[in-house]
Amino acid sequence: MTWHTGRLCAFDLETTGVDVETDRIVTAAAIRLGGGAPTEPRTWTADPGIEIPAEAAAVHGITTEIARQQGAPAHDVVDEVAEQVAAALLAGIPIVGHNVVYDLTLLDRECRRHGLLTVIDRFTDDVLWPVIDTRVLDTHALPYRRRPSKTQGARQLITLAAVYGFPWDEQNAHGCEYDALQAARIAYRIGSVAHTPRADWPEHLRAERRARFHDPEGLGLEELHHLQIRLAREQAAGLQEHFRKSDPNAVVDGSWPLRPWVGDNA
């Protein structure tokens, strides 16, 4: 069994913003699927205890009023989500997501905010693994893809869905369950291409310049995890170099799959 054909736990959060250090969980999904077993979806809606900015609500559709009416207390949701993620890792099931370092880091900070055990505290190792990140793998596999438009990035989930042959439902997009499942599908497709001779790839992938799908071929989960640590570090360094052409002080954190904790949060 290769790394993409076993059991996976698709994971995604929708939040009050994009700052992992200060923003809060609004909805979460941790969905076990694949590996020849039935799909086991778990989803949550939380009352984050703060106002949900209009910009965030416009993305995921959960307003402050909806969260207060339908959401469970944030403390309880964070505890349950962390327990589900830790349980998957303890069972050797990889956590799969798109730019999952964001989700895992924000969950870590939420645990600390509520005085709960973090996922690492609940795990038997001092690092979170195994994790599969479609953004890291895709950036490595197809490094020269351009953004489809001025408003759509080259590495957005909607872009990857198109590249790997999956339809996109804008009405359901940005819901945590939908995004988690899309990431799992994309991870499976990347793994499938990695284990397929280049001559049998879809034509549009064969046409890509310097496609590097075969690097994860045949790796075990631990080897794949360590490959992504290296790739994430290299990708961040390249992005930082690019940003420093216009901002000499630009810093891009290459930590993966969890950004280190450095102090007390708000």
C-alpha cells in the first residue's frame, strides 16, 4: 500500500481571520476516509467568543449571530478537534490538508488559549507526524505554474482542483468539510501521478515544465513527512528571496507542519 492509498484524515478549519497567533476557530472538519473503510466525518461549529469580522464571514458564511446561535463553546470544540487530530496521528493516520501548517498551528494556539492539552501533548512523539500538505507537494511537483488570473493564485485550492481534474462548487467552497475533502482528493491524485510512469500522465501534466511528481514515489509516511519538512523550508527560502527584492526585511517562516510557540498570545 502506498502513502496515498491508505487511511487519511482530511482536516480543515474556518476561522475569524488569517493570523494563527490571534484568530479563532469558527468551524472545523476532521474526516477519516480511504483505505478501504467507510468515511467517518466529524464537523464542528464553535462560538469563538469574539466578533467574527465581516470579511471572514463573507468567506465561510458563518456570522457572529450564527456562531452564537448554533455554535458550541469554543473550549469544548477546540478540545474535541485536538483530540480527533491526535487520535488519528496515534493510529498512524496522516492528517491531510491544504497549507495545513496554518490549521495545525492555529489549533495549537487555541489549545494554549483555553488551557487545554495541545495535539503534541496528546501525542506520543515531540513532533506532529504523519502530515500530508497538498500545497507543499504541489509547489514541488509543478514549480512553474502561473496564477490563472489576477485574482486567483497559483496555489489556491480552487486552482489545484482544476489542475488535478476535480470540479469546484463555489457555493460549498470555503466550508471546512468541502475544503478538507478537496485536499484529500488532491493528495490522492498527486500520489497517483507520483506512482504512474510519466508517459501515462494526463497530457496537461506531461506538458508542464520540469514537473517533479516522482520524488515522493515509493516513500513511507515517515520519509514523506521528512521530505515535506525539507521542501517547505526550501520553498519558504525561495519566497523570502523573492519578497526581499522589494522589501529587504521580508521574512517567510519555513517551519512545517507546526510553527513553533514563542510566547503568550492574546
